[in-house]
Amino acid sequence: MVMGKDKLKRFSEIKTFENVIQPKLDYSSVDFLLKGKWSDVFKNDNPIILELGCGGGEYTIGLAKHYPEINFIGIDIKGARLWKGAKNAIDENLNNVRFLRTKVDFIEKFFGKNEVNEIWLTFSDPQPKKPRKRLTSKLFIDRYKTFLKKNGTIHLKTDSDLLYDFTMEEINNSNYTLLKNIKNVYKESYSKNSELEKILYIKTFYETMWIELGKTIKYISFKI
């Protein structure tokens, strides 16, 4: 397969972006050198929030604009997608944003104990035939526990009824603490100047598509 010129240009350009980390080691067996040292990357001790499967980084960017006192790391394996988010962060001078190119399957290799405050899962693949691969399955929750701070929050925003129902079942069966359960983000009644409304109204590329197709957007937050 011949790679398009634009994609080749982006892959070349992304190597020069200081806000993108692309590990070269076999991190399936070795911990990443920045594990436990992300405060050095940001040059501060501000809280850290991850977006797993961030795609083009729209949510990471939107949250970073809203919370300049918090550090955000968007994580995805697709370099062309990360290029878009990284370029936007540079253009908007967002120093509290980084992007990490890796598979979420190895996430515990990159972050140390109590290093992360919150996790966002935005329009994750519902994995219809592979429940264990869902990002709110016990397999992944156990990985998050290795680096998420005590009472750390997980946010799920999804168009998938399957993933929504599965996550609610996991919360109930595992006795996680449910914080918010919104069955229709854009029909919810929010309090005046609601912080939650502002951040839930951030839209990703795919979310815009799903809304145009008439899909209902759901949101859950919980502590593990």
C-alpha cells in the first residue's frame, strides 16, 4: 500500500513536535523511562488527566483550554491522528498538553503509582465481540488501578448503548462509586453556568458524526 504524500509529511513533521512522545522501545516487556516522571515533562506538579484513544485530540485540547492549571495527555496509536491534536496544541500555545503514541493495552507501562488523577474515555470502540477489550472492563480497570490516584475518576462519553450498559453493569457488580449517569447529554438539564455542561459540550470529530446520524450521547463518571 502506497502512503499518501500528506500522511508521509505528517509522520515526518510529528517527529519534530516537542509535545509528542513516541516510544521506540519494546514496552510490552519494559517500563517506559518517563514512568513516574511526567511532572518533569510538564515542568510542574499539576494534576494529570489522560484521554485514552484520543484520536485527533479534540477532547484533550478542549479540556486543556478549560483547565490551564491541569496537565493533559492524549493517548493514541495512530500517528496521523495525533499530528492533528499536537499541531492544534502548538498553534494555540497550550503548554499543558502532551500526546503519547502507544497502544492502550500497555498503558500501565507508562505511568507510576498515584501519577494520574483522572481518565477520559471518549467514544471508545465498544468491542461487540470482545468484552475484555472494552476500556471499562475489569482487565483495563485493573491496569488503571496501578497508576490512578485513590478515588481517581473515570469519565466515559459514548454513543454506544452496548458500552454504556456494559459499564453500568461493571460499576454495579464491582461496587465502584457512580458519580454521574446522564442518558442524553444534550437533553440534560444542567445548573446555570455548569462546569459539567461546558466540558460535556466539547465535541470530537466522531461525536459530531454520530449526532448527525441521530445517535444519543451518554455520559458516566465513576470512582474505582
